[in-house]
Amino acid sequence: MSFPLLTATAALPAVGAIVTAAVPAARRTAAKWLALLVSLATLALAVTVLVRFDPDGDRYQLTESRAWIADFGVRYELGVDGIGVALIGLTALLIPFIILAGWHDADPSPSSQLRSSRGGPNETKAPYKWRPTQGFFALILAVEAMVIISFEATDVFLFYIFFEAMLIPMYFLIGGFGDRAHAGSDENASAQRSYAAVKFLLYNLVGGLIMLAAVIGLYVVAGNFSLQEIAEARANGTLDMATNTERLLFLGFFFAFAVKAPLWPLHTWLPNAMGEATAPVAVLITAVVDKVGTFAMLRFCLGLFPEASKWATPVILVLALISIIYGALLAVGQRDIKRLVAYASISHFGFIILGIFVMTSQGQSGATLYMVNHGISTAALMLVAGFLISRRGSRLIADYGGVQKVAPVLAGTFLIGGLATLSLPGLAPFVSEFLVLVGAFARYPVVGIIATVGIVLAALYTLVLYQRTMTGPVKPEVSAMPDLRVRELVVVAPLIALLIGLGVYPKPLTELVNPAVEHTMSDVQKKDPQPEVEAAK
Amino acid sequence: MENLIALLVAAPLLGAAVLLCGGRALDRAGHWLGTLLAAASFVIAVVLFTDMLGKGAEERTLSQHLFSWIPVEGFQADVAFQLDQLSMTFVLLISGVGTLIHVYSIGYMEHDERRRRFFGYLNLFLAAMLLLVLADNYLLLYVGWEGVGLASYLLIGFWQHKPSAATAAKKAFLVNRVGDVGLSIAIMLMFTTFGTFAFGPVLEATGQTSEGKLTAIGLMLLLAACGKSAQVPLQSWLGDAMEGPTPVSALIHAATMVTAGVYLIVRSGAIFNGAPDAQLVVTIVGAVTLLFGAIVGCAKDDIKKALAGSTMSQIGYMILAAGLGPIGYVFAIMHLVTHGFFKAGLFLGAGSVMHGMNDEVDMRKYGGLRKYMPVTFVTFGLGYLAIIGFPGLSGFFSKDKIIEAAFAKGGTEGWLLGSVALLGAAITAYYMTRVMIMTFFGDKRWQPDADGHAPHPHESPKSMTIPMIVLAFGSVFAGGFFSIGDRFMHWLEPVTRHDHGNSPLSAATVTGATMVVLVIGVALAYVQYGRRPVPVTAPRGSLLTRAARRDLLQDDFNHVVLVRGGEHLTRSLVYVDHSLVDGVVNGTAASMGGLSGRLRKLQNGYARSYAVSMFGGAAVLIAATLLMRAV
């Protein structure tokens, strides 16, 4: 048996997490460097996966298969298609930037140091004042490992375990390492933080429990957990599922993914979580972890339950449209920079889900590209926002003004991140957004037209944010603000280069994704609508 | 030869990249680099033009395919260029006038510490506009289209520390975005109808689909054009865009940006030709805007805003002509080119006046400047004569042709459109004469500025006056040159086709009528502003004047309907999201498992213990499964 590359890609950050956590307390910097090196090595493995993967080859490649829990037919089965490869690449790419951007986020906070040196009684009262650096970076690597294996698992049970287990490190990252820039008192901040963390946990846990029921149900019906076997059996008619059974199972899976994605009206945990977490963790949530939800819709909902997927399409499209417009309108109304980005993400997830369920090649290729591009653009915008917030100590838009005068590079990168968020043609998100729109329009013209409203609203919330924070007279509080530092530039510059590169030349990505999308289209047995006129070529 | 096309775009794009990413080291030479690369683009354009002239009329189209851009099943978008006579005309105008504006800006922006960045944005503007007119498909055109929007956003808001400039920039981008929705939907319609959105295949296949489809595509393209070209109802950004430095206004109004809408409609001629209803709407939009801009232009005391009203009105003429179909396409483009010369000249002249007058823009505080700024006076004066259509100058030829073409549309429509165009000519003569008199004639009404500095009007430096002189030449001679032997018509005909229509009036009658209304307009302005002293504070004015000063209440309308309505909507949604959606979802969860009560408890500090038990539970679960495997 050849080298288990997929296992290695997921195992490396997992081992790295354990080793990082074991670094002695005094060697904080060593732990940071270790985590960064592990994430870079993981990126190298992900690139190897990308190189070894042949887009025009078999549907699932680099497969691994071992018996695990034989009694229940649970197998350790891994395999990637083009969509999985793209998302593993995105994850492995973003983690080093997240680590680098959060370099100082888990240093002992100045106030707690002050208190412990005084040895005052306050120390015991603030539960989240301890900021163990090792833990922070170990948790990030743990999340990376679980996300990567979720993108690889072709066994439903295996997927489910890591889909759920991911919640634990995420919970600690949100609850334990909150944003220091908080308007309220320390206690208030810590209360809101734990509220956000618990809300995140409970929403996703409920989704997960319902999914667990569906997973068990699937086993009862199909007798095993293998994605490929079940899909094949369904396709050649050896596995017959009653319509209602299929619909119920579909709903169980979809509910969990819709919480994670998140889809309106299950979205309300996201603004809390992204607002209270540090900016790099917020990126981890929206750019990486949430992508498992949309990815799983494509792989499991459409792959296992094609008929039920088609049955639910009208309702899901309406919910996606609501997400697009509702998320954008709420972003316009936000006063907190990070919550604004969170609502913008909800709008973007609406586009992704729309692209998946319109069931056209353009829509699904667009949705997959959208997952990658949204990851990069949100990372760029949110991380620069984090740099900005750490300088001023406030998340409120109203506390800023005139920053471009004192920190032009910071303002410039923030603007580019914003322009990517509003899908400016020439930047990567435009390609995916336009594909989703065209794909939607081709099958449901009205849906496509309504979704274009999102184009205008995205410009509104982005430019209003830029105007209020960056332009106008310089506020006294920001007048001494330093421009981006070298470490920060190292984080932002490659992301911006990628946004431009994938906007001008997305072909490598589309070629990776297209064959996988064709497979999904054949899963659901849908054909693209043909143009009315066959134009002279 | 076709391999040079990409260089047209690449040269200014390179300039933008270098100037914007380069550091302070480039501050001293950045403006020269920017100007040089703009000029390089113009030189390449001239080379390509010469080459094109050497070929037969029907063999002049060049194309260059760079790479496949977005290849997805059933969807093909390429980065590919097409250079035909229509694109060539635009390329020469954009790079030529653009280069002159670069030269002018060297002097105008001399004392601005961010001059390097300004030139980076100017280069970006040229690159985007050139991409727009060179693209061989609608999606790539969209990239240039939005690039122009971005560059204008950056330039209008160049002085970002002024809240008014930042607001104006945002407004321009947003209004344009509404237009972009039109362009998006048009492209999607083309995709579902023709399976492609490349110019060639789409424009050849228009005959194979229904008129309804073509009308829908046409109207969506018109919406896009309204945004970029500041046509009613998306005109409101143009006046505010004067917040940018004056060379920007010259660039936006003459060579780039506002001309994009006219280009889009003329380029899509085959679609509009098959959709008479869409054409009718185009002509109506053009006619309404033509009057709207002219009326606003009459009431403004700010010299740049008066000129902005005039741009709106002149672009209205072009849109009107483009809506006439093959009768008007050639003249729309011809007027666009001559307008490019005289409007750029007028704006640069206005900038020169402001330069000498402590940046004062209120014409009521000008007066008698002709003695102090002789070169500005003469070049501005020639631009003035050109725009009002003084016989023999550029504007005379191009505008007269549009009025003729409007009548040649025939029927009641033709009479109405022709009369509106004539009325517009009279108002143009009136408001431009007003600008001329208030600025250069009469008494000195100068006043010290806010810091107490009395103005010392003086002629501008050579780097500013030379571009003005060149543009004045164009304003005087371009129209005549184009019209001798119908040169311009023969040049563009292979692309746009041409149809003479059947005018109920002879050409001489139309020209005569134009002359009569011209004299009336000038005379009225002379009586009002030349014979009597101009009051320094504006009189209250009639209801129409007051409305016109407020841009015919466009912003008041937008504010009440869109801004305030929008604010209420978002605010109430924030409330709904917080209390209703969140509450209902939490409540549903509660009814399903008492989670709400637990959530409340957890908020009070049990969070960690709960999480630990969660973690423990998961660990037990995994251990159990592993054990089971062992057993």
C-alpha cells in the first residue's frame, strides 16, 4: 500500500497540536514557531495532494480504506475529489496566516500580569484571564486537522465524528481567547464571550444530534456507512429508499450543515461568535470551519439523497435568497466592525448555498470557487480589521475616522479586502459570484434577478464601513496609529496577491473543480438548461 | 500588429501598479513615469491607427486572444481583445486626451504631497477605460466597466479627509452599482439566450431570437449605460463628483467614464436595432437628460457644477442619437469625440481659473478675468464657441447632425425629439454664455478667501496651458475635419452601419433653426448677465431656479425614499434579528429540549463545566467505539 498521503495531511497538524500543547509554559515563542512550522509543513503536504491529484482521473483519488468498527460497518475511508482538494488547499493555506496574524493574541494580557504581580484578589474572579499561548496554537492546529479529515472522509460515520469533534477546540478558542477590544467591563466581556461560545456550541450540537439520528437512520436503511457504496447502490437500484425515508434523512443531514454554513434563520450564532472571538479565530470560523457545512451539502446531501435534494430545492433557494439580502441589510445596520463582516459572510453563504442548489454546472462550480474565494477575501478583510482594532482597542466603527491619513497601507489593504468582499470584477470573488448568478439565472431567472440585489447592498456596507473608518478628518484617538508592521504585511500581501491572481487567472481552480461538479450533476441527474439560440461559433 | 493591442492596456496598468505599490522613493519621478506610460499608450494607438488606415474598410478589425479566463462547463469567457474602427476611435480619444490631462496634472497637483498616488489612479483610470473599449466580450467589458468605477471612486474621493469628497466618491460608486445590476442581468440574458456573451456571436445571432428578449437585454444595457453616463434616473452622482481635483473632472467628463454608456449602446447596436421599444426608451432617456442637465446648468453658480450640468446634457444628446439606431450611431460617436475635446478644454480652463483664484469656484466672485488670464480666456472661449455650436467649430457639425437625425427619425416621435434637441441647443447657448460672461467679463467681484488672502489672478504655468491650447485646436477643427466628405461617417460605417432616414426638413432648414435658437440663447444671457451687473450673492430666484440649484430635487428624492427608508429598514431588521429570529430559534430549541433554560444557566457561569463534561462525553464515546472494535 502506498504512502497514506491523506492521513498524513490530517495527522501532521494533529500531532503538531499535541506537541505544541506540550511545550513548557516558559517557552511561549518556541510554541508559536513550532505551530507555524507545522502549519507550513501541512501546507506542503496539501500542495503534494494537489499535485498528485489528477482532475480528469477517477472521482475519488488517493483513497485509503481500513476496517475500523467492523460490527457496524464503519470503515476508515478517505478519498478526495476536486472540490475536496480545493478546500484542503484553502484550509492549509489559511492556517499559517491565521497563526501569524494571531501571533500576540494569546500572550499574557498586560492587565492580568499587572494583577498577578500585585497578587490582588481580582485574579480569581476573572475566569478567562489566563491566556496559555501553547493552548491557543495547539487548538488552531487541532481544528485544522479535523477540518482536513472532514474534507477527506468518504465514510459517513467517520465524517460525523470529526464534524462534531471540531466543536470542542472551537468552543475553547471562542470562549477562552476573546477579543481584548471590548466596550464593556472585563466581567461583561467575559460573560458575553462565554455566551457566544455556548451559543456556538449549542446551535451546532443540536444540529449534530439531529444529524446523528439521520446517520443511524441511514445505517438502518443501507447497512453501511460508505458514501461510494451507498451512492452506487442507489444509482443501480439495489438500494431502494422510500420517498419519505429519504426526505427525512436528507433533512437530518441538511439541518446540521445549514447550522454550520449558516443559513437563515439558523445564523444568529455567527455574529456573536465572530464578534467575540479574536480576528484570526473569526477567520477560522467563517473561512474554514463553516466551509465544512457547504462542502457537506454538496457531497452528502446531493450525493446520498439526490431526489430529496431536488424536492427541498424550492424552500432552500428561498432561504438562500433571504440569507443573501437579509445578511447584507443587517451588515449595513451594524455598528461593530467584526459583526459587520459576520453578516456579510451570512450573505455570502447565501450565494454559496444558492449556487449548490440551483443544480447547474455554472452554479456548482461557482459555489465551490466561492468557498475558496470567500475564504481568502474574508481572511484579508477580517485580519486587517483585526490589526486595526488591536491598535485602537475598539470594535466600534464610530471610534474610527481618517485612518488612511495616518496609516495609508493599512487603509489600502483594508479597501482591497472590502473590494473583494463586494466582488469587484478583476478580483477572485467576482468570478465565483458571477458564476453563481448566471447558474441561478439559467434555471430560475427570477431567483437570479433577486440575487443581484446583493451586488448593490455589498457595495453599500463595504463602502460605508470604509468611509466611516478610513476617510474624513483624523480622529485624535487614531492620530498616532502606526501603519502595518512587517509581520502584518507578510500576512496580508500574499492574500491580496491571491485575490488578484485568482481573479485574473482562475483557470487552474476551475479545471480542478469542473470534473467533480460534473459528477455531482450526474448524481442528481440534472442537465444544464440549453441556450435558446445555438449562436454561430 | 494585433499583438500590440494588449500593450495599450498594459502600459498604463503597469504605471498604476508601480506607482501604487512603489514607496516614497518614487515621489520625485512618479508623475513623469505616469505621464510617460499614458503617452506610450497613445503612441501605440497611433501606430495601430496608421496600420488600420492602410487596410480596406471591411478588413480593419484586429483581434488578440490572450488566454481562456473562466472555463466552466457550458460557460466560456476569454481575455481577448477586439480592435475595430469604433474601438480605435475611443482608444485615440482616451489615450490622447488622457495624456494631455496627465501633463496638465503635473502642474495642477504640484503642491499635493500625494501626487504620486494621484498619477497611479489616473493610470488605472486609463487602463480600465481602454480595457472597456477593447474587450471582445461583455464580461471582460464588465471588468473595465467596474475598473472605471473603482478609479473614479478613488479619484473623486482623492481628498478623502474632506467628508464631502468621501461621500461623493461613495455615492458615485453606489449609483454606478445600480447600473451594474443592469449589465449583469443583460449578460445573464445573453448567456441563456445565445449561450455566449462574446460580441461577434451575440451580435450576429440577434435575428434568431424574439423581439421581447432583445428588448429586455436592451433595457438592461440601457440601465447600465444610465449609471456610467449619468442619465436620468441615475444621474445624481455626477454633480457631486466635482469634489475630485479638476483634472479628474476633465477625465471623467471628456475622455472616459461618462462616454462608456454611449459606447455600450452603440457597440450593442444589433441588439437595439431589433428592439424598437428599447430604442424608444433610449431616446426618451436621452431627451429628458438633455433638458435636465441643461436646466441644472443654468442655475449653478459653481463653475464646475455648471459644466457638470452641461456634460449631462451633452451626453443626453449622444444617448438620444444612439437611440435613433443606424440614423444616429455615427453622430453619437462624432459628438462624443468633439465633446471630448471641448469639454476637456473647458474643464482644464476652469481648473486654470480656480488655480489663479485661490480655488474659488463661485462664478459670482469672478468677473473681468480675461485681462489676467489671456491664454485661459482664449482657449476657454474657443471651447465655449464649440459647445454652443458656433458655425465652423467642432460642436456645430456634430450637434447639428444629431438634431437633423432626430427629425429624420420621422413621425411624431421625430418632431418631438428634434424639437427637444433644438430647445436644448438654445439652453446650452444660454447657460454657457452665462458662464463665459460671469467669469471673464464684467466687473471684478473678487473676494478674499476664508484665510483673508485676496486673489491675485495669474496665468497658469506652461504644463497647464499647453494641453489647453492643444484641446482648443481640437475644439475648433475636429468637427470640420470629420465632416469634409463625410470622413467620419465612412470611417465608422463598417461597424455601425448608417442610414440617412428621411427627414421632413432639409438640412439647411435644421441648420437655420439651430442658428436662430443659438442667437436667442446667447442674447438672453447677454441681456441678463452682460448688460446688468451680476450680484455677488445669488438672488432668491423663481421656483424653477431654486429647484434647479438643488439639481431638480434629485437628492431630496433619493434622501427621502432611499436613504431614510433604507435606514429605517436596516434598523428595524437589526432589532428583528436580535429579538425575533434569535428568540424564535432559541425558543424552538427550548420547547424541544429545555435548552433555553440550560442556556440561561450556562450564561451564569456553568459554561466551562458544561464544556468540560461535553469534552469528557466525547472522549468516552470515542473510547467506547475503539473498545468495541477491540472486542
